[in-house]
Amino acid sequence: MSLRARLVLIVFVSGVALAAARAAIVGLRASSDTARLEAAEATGQGVVEGLAAALAEEGVSLSEAPKRKTLVRAATDALAGTPRAVGGYCTKEGIVVLLRARQYRDARSAHLPEPQRLAVEAACAKGTAGAHRTDASIETLVVVLAPVPGGSAFVFYAVRGVRQVPLLLQIEVIVLAAATLLLVLFVVDALVALRKGAAQLDAGLTALSTDLRAPIPEPRAAELAAIAHGLSRMARSLEEAQAQKRALADSLAHEQRLAGLGRLAAGMAHEIRNPLAGMKLRLDLMADDPALGDEARVDVKACLAEVARLDRLVQSLLGVARKGNEPAAELALHALADERIGLVSSTTVRVTRTGEARCTTDRDALSRVLDNLLRNAVEAAPPGSEVQVAVARDASGAHLRVVDEGPGIAEARAAELFEPFFTTKPAGTGLGLWMSRSLVETLGGALRYLREDGRTVFVVDLPGGA
């Protein structure tokens, strides 16, 4: 059985219980009133018969106007055991004597309020033996008559109904009804909250099926709100897991692409290296030939410089493909920076170095990285500006910063900066920064690009600063 069905059943049972309680209380009240009236009539019948018998023993008749003292004496014994009753004798013309028992011994004169006195006189006027009932505002008046010579003997009772006497019972009934009604209202409210909360959760789950970042409404019911919070946490976890999965997939694809490119670069480097060696040998022989003219000698030297540049490119490609097999040695980074700065040829840009640091790394690989960064900085810097090389160390390692005042890379394309074949130079190959980062990574470090205060900054982080 569902929770909703259970709550509906509770409402139904509560309604039935309320109706049954009301019916039982009404029945109890009715039966109690009847019993009290019947008891009053039975008691009155006995008393009135005693009054009639006492008057017969005195041997008097009401029509002869007997003395009051005689009537009192006749009624005393009959009324002695019923202190709540008021009795006496009457004729059709009215009450002859009205008495109330006192301390179970004798009787004294009684006085009744106007409605009660009128009820007794009306019963006496009828003169019919038996019980007569009259409903007053808050009680039932019972008058019991018995015939006597010249009139009637009577006994009077004022019987208060149950509805007037037990105030506590009325309060209990009201409290019971209010509690049952409150229970019904609570259950109805729970049904409404349950239905609305279930609809909100269903809408939230539908939204999550297309967007894990969609908000889930918080139902009013605390239990359903806890479920909504759990679904929100689960959705966030799933969204983070999917983001990590996408990042891992992108990283894996990137690594596979770079690995394939590295294998291709190594193969091409080996294929290019042999022809370059032959070209360099022949150009060296030509340069040593005394018969070579001056103009041709200049051309040969230019060709040798280009062959040397191609050989450095091949060496860089091979360094990337070797993945960290280079020998490591302790070196002074500031000295290496000064050495590579001295090889930079520029008449419009000044290159300076600050700071000192030492670390253990591969000198040739780091030299190729510095050469590439310095060449890019000098080419990007405006005339008359300065390229700064800062060397520093801290607890995490050694750091090299190459800073120039060039325009840098457009922010939208900064993520492509270290990708193979990405270049902004008309004659560039797009392999310089890719190879530089790959070489730094083979050394266990990282190469980063920054823009600080309108300047371009490349940072080489190396482990093991000393």
C-alpha cells in the first residue's frame, strides 16, 4: 500500500471514529436523561402513595379544610426519607400545603420559584393520577399525583438534564472533536505536501536528465526535501565526474596526438639528418677549396649556417623524441643564461639578466629552450625596448622568466600557444614552443605563458632548486 493510500485510510478512519464518538455521547446523554427522569418518577410514586396513606390514617378530607398542623403531621413521615423532594396536598383550586423534608425527621414549609409553582398547580388542576412532566429552560419538572379525599397528594422534582450538568464532559467532547479535526487537517496537509513534493521531484529529475546543473526544487515536506538535497549532491558529483571524464579524454587524445607527432618527428629527424650530414661535408670541402671565389665563399658560408640551423632543429626533434634520456648535471642557471644571451644578435633590443640559481638538469636541452624563448622575445619586442631574463630559486625549485614588451597572443588563442604547428609568424614553423615545452617536461619541469602589466612572460619551472 502506498503512503498516499495509507494517509487516505487514516482520514477515513478518523472521520468514522469522530462520528461514532459523537453518536455514543448523544446516546449516553439521552439514556442518562431518561434514567434520571424514570428514577424521579418511581421515587415520587412511592412518596406520593405514602402521603395518601398518611392522610387516610388521619381520617381527614381536603374538602373539609383540615388544619395545617394535621396535614404537616401526615406528610412528615412520608417525606422524611426524600430530602430532595417537595410534596404536599392540593385541590383543583390550588395548593393546600407545600412541604420539604428537613433533616429526615420532620417537614417544613417550602417555597418554589414561579415556574415550578405554576407547574405544580397545573398538575393539581388536572387531578390526574400519575407523573406529569414539564420542560423548563434548564430542567424537566416532574409532578407525581395520587388521589386523596377532596383532592390530590403530590410530589415535585426538578430534574436537571445531562446537557446542563456535566460541563467537563462537554469540554472533553469539544477537545476530542477538535483533535480529530486537527488530525484530519494534518493528514490532508501531508497529502497535499506529498503530492506537490513528488511532482517537484519528478520535474527536477526530468530537468536533470538533460542538464546535471539544473536546480532541483525543495519540497515543503522535510523527508522529500532531504531527498531533493541528495539528488542535488548526486547531480553535482555526476557533473564533476563527467567533466573529469571529458578532461581525461581530451588529455588522453592530446597525449596520443603528441606521441604520434613525436614518433613522426623522430622519424623525420633521422631521415633529414643523413642528407644534412652529406650537405655539410660537401659545403665544408668547398669552403676549404683555395680556388673558390669570394662571392661563392660567401654563399657557401650562408649555406653552412642554414645547415647548422637545420641540424639544431633536428637535434631538438630528437631531444623531444628521447623523452628524458638526456644526462643531467649540476649547472649555474645564471651562467647558462648569460651564455645564451651572448649569442643573441639584435641591434634594436637590449637583453639583460638578473638573479642567480643552480639546479641539476640537462644543459643542452635547457640551452635549446632558452635559445627559442630569447629568439621569440627579441623578435616580438618593439625597437628600443628591453628583454629581461630573471633567474630565481625557492623551496619548489629554480625558475627562469623571459619577459618582453611585445603584444603577446590574443587571449582567445592563448590555449593553442603550445600546440604543434601553431604560429603567428609568416615564416614560422609552429614547432618552437611545442618543442620547448616538451623539452622542459622531459626535464621534469613546466613551461608557462603569462601576461603581466601588458608584458609577455614565459616561465620555465625546474625542480630541485639549490
